[in-house]
Amino acid sequence: MTDPEFMDRAEAVLRAIESCCDRINEETDVDIDNQRVGGMITLTFRNRSQIIVNLQKPLHEIWLAAKSGGYHYKFDSKEWRDTKDMGEFFANLSRSATAQAGQPLQFRG
């Protein structure tokens, strides 16, 4: 994958996260504060826990840091997969956000 291809795909992920936060905030009382600075989004929950998603352009990876741990994702021609257990990015983000918010949350691309 070229750098421009990575940035197009990775930026789409960040936009999807922002859009999901807006939808979650409109449909629930979770109130996720999402702040984006360049290639990084910080999601802050009411309990002050955070999830951080950032782009690692040189590696063509997206990194996710949550209370459950740190994860690295590479695009496999279909979706973003964890480099260790091959879990899908949005499924893992949903699981981490659910745990930190204390109620079911769904993120999707």
C-alpha cells in the first residue's frame, strides 16, 4: 500500500469514529467527548477513562490504546485487522468503548 492509499483509508476510519461518536451522543446518554488533533482522536468517557486512536504513517498502521491494552492494526485488503490476534478494528473499538462506558456501544466503519 502506498502512503496516499494508507492516508485515504486511515482518514476514513477517523471520520467514521467521529461520526459514530456524534451518533452515540445523539442516541444515548453516554456523552463521549472526542477530540481530534491531526491523525489522533482521543475519546474521553464520563468516568474520565480514555481511548486513543492514532495513525502510524511510517508503519501503515492504526494504533488503539484503551484500558484493555494497546493494539496495532494493518489493512488486509478488506478491513483493519489486529497484528497479533487478527481481531477487526471496529469490533475491538466497540468492545473497549462498551467496557469503558458501562453500556453497549457500537462503532462501525
